Amino acid sequence: MDKRPAALETLAGAPATAATASRWRWLGIFALVLLAAALPFALSNYHVFELTMVMIYAIAVLGLNILTGYNGQISLGHGGFFAVGAYTAAILMHRYGAPYWLTLPPAALIGFALGVLFGLPALRFEGPYLALVTLAMALATPQLLKYFDTWTGGQQGINLVKPVPPPGLGLGRDRWLYYLVFVVLLLAIRIAANMLHGRTGRAWVAIRDHPIAAAAMGIDTARYKTLAFGTSTLFTAVAGALAAIVVGYVSPEGYSIFLSVSFLVGSAVGGIATIGGAIVGGFFIQFVPNLANDISDAAPWAIYGLAMLLFMYTMPRGVVGTLEPWVARLYSSRKTPLLQTADRLPKEG
Amino acid sequence: MHLMHQFLQQIFSGLAAGSIYASLALALVMIYRATDLVNFAQGEMAMFSTYIAWTLVNAGLPFWLAFFITLVVSFLGGMIIERVLIRPVENAPVLAAVVVTIGLLLIFNSVAGWIYSYTVQDFPSPFPDRPVFGALMTTRDLGVIGFTLVMLVLLFAFFRYTPIGLAMRAAAQNPASARLCGIRVGRMLAIGWGLAAMIGATAGVMVAPVLFLDPNMMGGVLIYAFAGALLGGITSPIGAVVGGLIVGITENLVGTYLIASQLKLTVAFALIILVLVFRPNGLFGTAIVRRV
């Protein structure tokens, strides 16, 4: 079971220079975390809210990256799983009076279970076929939400009571929610990194790069692909629940096909097979539509589309996917970067 | 008797809608076979072509002349899009190319809204609208179906009997060997995009009198065409046509007999996916054989 590929092993057992590189890396990450923790005190409530949304989208895109980037399964339907998380939180809070923070575990659980259920038939589909199946899910989401209106409030959606920050911290609501989401994001990144850099992640990457060879090495392809689906939708559903809590409102229109496409675009712009790319993607999803609106009132989506084209022309592997090898080269004497070995393999066929 | 009549009526109007899906599905399959890429902008390109036809007709040109000019413009436009906008991501990861086509979708939609506004416009139908065959179908449906069939026969003849059609197939099947035989693969790709844009334009012009013309007109059509292409098998042109027709009929029958229009799309898709679970490469598609 799960024999580690020899090539990866030699790469992981890096020479001493890699240790320095890794120290710099950790310092950089530490500085970023400090900066992110200090930011809310330098910004207005509205900007804090915007950054909170960036982090929520980042969690959702991270989920998509696990599936598409590391396991090679494309999804045009993650907006649907985002909606599942959001409505789980909303229904629990609205109908059952659950405290907001207690809605996250059920959202994660339902997201995971649905993802696994969805992943089972998805095992039979590849490439454009999987895209169609997930696209169907994205299209069906608003229709289903409107149809089961006794639970979902139909067209009107559900208005939620905004959470009250715990007393004694001296934080306003927006700043409190920022820190809540921040902690969940850090946790999500930690979990994702552990999985991706461990045996599970290696199995996923092996399946992505060469399913037959992976199976021949003894990787249970079906199990790992389903696990990738479940893990991915778990992240996205938690992000959806957080969005419902932070925005305080859910309605079918918010979860159209456009949301699913945004996730995919954010993922591609940041870099699909990266963790940091998810944060870049979050920024893109949150800010580029507004920027486009500022640039041109008449045709904002044309500007948004142009931005997508520009990013893909200049950085086809996404911002992080393209820049990471360069940054790694800066503080390492190694000529080849440690990461993204899979990208460099020649394409088969 | 009455029920039977209604049922046949639904089948025929499904065929009319299906032949439009079939055209667009064929455009998708052509591009997929050549470049392994689903062109999500295909519907919006068709919408834009339809606006060009609409402008020409409004300027006083006779319908068929306007239609012909639209085809030429669409063909050139498709070629330019491939050479200028798609070529930079030719060797990039597939997802980058997919994102570029999604970007094009947004650009076309937004620019059309900007130029022509989002107001819904009437579009003239080239075919009169009279019931025929004991009110089983209308002359318009008949015209749309007949027109699509003629176009398909022409296309198959083109790919089967003309040197350039054969060269295009060679370029799609094995670019490296085709290049060694002296075929200009890049140019063939561009012609393929041009042809696809042209087929899309006919789909747009045929559907506009029914759906009315607005920048979001082709959204639903593209989705059904995509479903049709995959149902038939994304690598098979015949499959695209059959798949498109089946999707058209299914959509109509589900809407009439099974469930209110609210969940029509959901149920239609559930049925298509059910078929695909048993035939994962589509009805006519061939399984991809991989070398280890």
C-alpha cells in the first residue's frame, strides 16, 4: 500500500540548502500571519468585511485546488457545495436557533458526505464529462433551493441574526468575524498542507499524473479519488457556512453557476496546484469585479474577462504556480525547484 | 388519438429545438477534436454573430444576403480569435485555455450588452409560421430542421471529400504527423475555429426568432448543446447531432409530461447523467485507450 514514489523521495530528501530555504519560508509565512492579524486595526469596518470575504473565498478555492489541482478532477459545481454549507448554517440557525459557531461542524460533515456521494459516480467520468456533471449540479442548485421552499425560504431566502461578538474582547462584530474566519483559514491551510505533503497528497498527485501507474503501484484509485472529492467539498461547504454567518443572508440567486465559475477562475488565477494560490484567488474573486466596475460602468464583465485573459497569458500556471519556482530559486542554490515536479514531466500521448 | 397527436407535436418541436442544439454541439465537437478544449464562448460567439445579422437586416438588406455576410464575418472572426486569442495558451495547461474561453464568454456577453443594450429584440424568421401535416408541426420548425440537415450534409461532404477537409481531420487526429506531411496545422486549427463560429452563427440565427434576441440568449442553448455533445460522445460529430436531437426531445417531453418548468433543467440533466453513468464515453464516443 502507498509505496512512496522513488523520484519524490529523492526530491524530498533535499540537501542542506533546503533547510535555509525552509527557514526563510517559515519566517515569511510568520510575517504574513502577523500582518494579517494586525490588519483589522488599520482598516475601516467595510474593508475588514471585504477581507473576511477574501478569506472565505480562499477556503472555498483551497477546496477546489485539492480536487482539481492535486487530483486532476475538474469541478464546475463547487458553488453548489458552497450553497449546501451556507444553507446548512442558515437552517440550523434560523429554524433550530443553533449558535453560529456550532453550525460549522455539521456543515463540514454534510459537505464531506455529499462530496463522497457525488464522488462515487464521478469516478466514472473524466475531463469534459466530469465538467458536465458538475455543471449540471451548479445549474440545479438555485432551482432546487427554490423548489424546497419550506426549508430554504424559496425565492426570498433566509435572513439571519448577525452574530454578537463575545463580550470582554473589545472587538466589533466585523473584526470578531474577521478573526473567526482567519482562524478557520489557518486551520484549513494547516490541514490541507498536512494532507497534501503526506501520503494522501502523494497518492492524489500520482493519480492525477498517471492513474494507471498509480493503480499499478498499489494505490486504491477509487478510494483516494472519492476522498479527494469529500475533502474538497468539506472545505467549500465550511466556507459557505462562514459566508452565511458573515453576510447574514442566503438566497438562491447568490449561488448561481456564476459562483462556481468564479471559484474555478480564482483557482486558475492563483495556481491550481498550490495552497497559497487559493488566497490570491480569494482576492481575485472579491476585488476584480469591483475594480472592473470602477474602470468601466458600461461593460464591467468585459474588463473582468480581459483580466482573466491577461492573467492566463502572462501566468498560465497561476500567480503562485508561476512565481513560486522563481522565489524558491532566490534563496536556494538548487537549479530545479523542489515543488511542482509534476508540471515538468512530459505530457503523455 | 388526441394524446398521440400531442405527443407527436412535442416530439417535432423537440426536434426543431434539438437541431439547433445539434448545430452548436457540432461546433463544440469540432473544436474539441482539434484542440481538446471545450469552447465555453461558442454560444456567445453565436449570439454576437446573430447581432451582426440583425444589424444588417435592420439596415435594409434582404434576409439571406444578410445571413450570408454574417457567415463570412463569423468565419473570419472565428479564425482571428483562434490565431490571436487562443494561440497564446495553445501549450499552456488545459485549465488556462478553459479560463480563456470563459473570459471570452464574459467579454462577448458584456460587449454585446454595451453595444446593443440588454433590451430584448425581435428577430425576423426566414420561414413562415404556418401549421402543416395536420398541425403536427409548423413550417418554421420544418424549415429549421431542414436547414440544419442540409448544413450537416454539406459539412460531412466537406470533411469527407475535399482536400482541405481531409487535411483538417489529419491535423486534428495527429498534429505531429500531419505537420510532417506538409499540412499547416496552425492554419487548419484556425479554419476549424472559423467553421465552428460559422455553424454557431447559423444556430444563433435559427434560434433567435424563437427565443428573441438578447445578449443572454445563447446561455441555455450552450448548456443543452454541451449536454448533447457529451451524450453523443464528445469525439463524435454524428454523436453530437444525435445527442443534440435527443436532448431537444427529452427537454420538451420532460417539460410537458413529467414536471413543471421549475425543475425541467434539473430533471433533464439527471436523465442525461444517468445515461452517461452507463455509457461514460457517450453513445457514439470511443473509449480513450492509454499507453502505460
